[in-house]
Amino acid sequence: MSAAHAYATETAGYADTRTERAPRPTLYVVRGIAPARASLPFLLVVVLILLGALASSMILNATMADTAFRMHEAQIRLNILNDHIDTVRSQVQDVSAADSLAQRATALGMVPAGAPGVVDLTTGTVSGGTAATQG
């Protein structure tokens, strides 16, 4: 059935009713299809969440890289300080060795001590022992 034929059929029916003076139908507003809710706010929220997640991961990554760099520098300084401590420790051991102490004492004019003696307090005499020898 063509649209023209349908229109003609419908208008023919109205023509008949006009002549009979039928009551006019009450008119009412027909609601159209409810418009879809706007999805733009939801998309904006999703995009903001994604951007926030991306930004936070970038900040965390940069912070971790900075921390790793500072740890590396601190490890280098620690190694240098440990080397310095080892050097100073070996110098102290060399200086405090018995041979080194004897040489330094001789250089300062000190002489080796003799054998110790015993003091008798009742008589007030010293028995045994030898005096220090002049080198």
C-alpha cells in the first residue's frame, strides 16, 4: 500500500466524520522517547580517573628513580669512607707495632728499662734489678 493511498483512505474517513459532526477527539501531549542521559559527565569522570592514575604512576616512578639515585650516591660515599677507615686503621696498626714504638722511643732519646728490683721496706734496701742501659 502506498503512502498516497493510505493518506487518501484516512482523509476520506475524516471527511465523513466532519459531515456528521462527530465530537472532536481530545488532544493530549504524547511524550516522546525519553532522551538518553547525558554520558559526558560519566566520561569526564572516567577520563579524570585515568589521568589521575597515569599522573600518580608517573610521580611514583620519578620518586623511585630519585630515591635510587640518592641511594647510589650514598653507597659511593659509604665505600669511600670505608676505604678511608681501612687506611687509617692500618696506619694506627703500623704506628702501634712494637718495632715502630721502639724505634720512635730511641729516636726520642729513651733507653730500654732494666730488670725490676725489689725494695725491702724494713731495711730500706733495693735487691736485684739492673739500671737502664744507655744505648
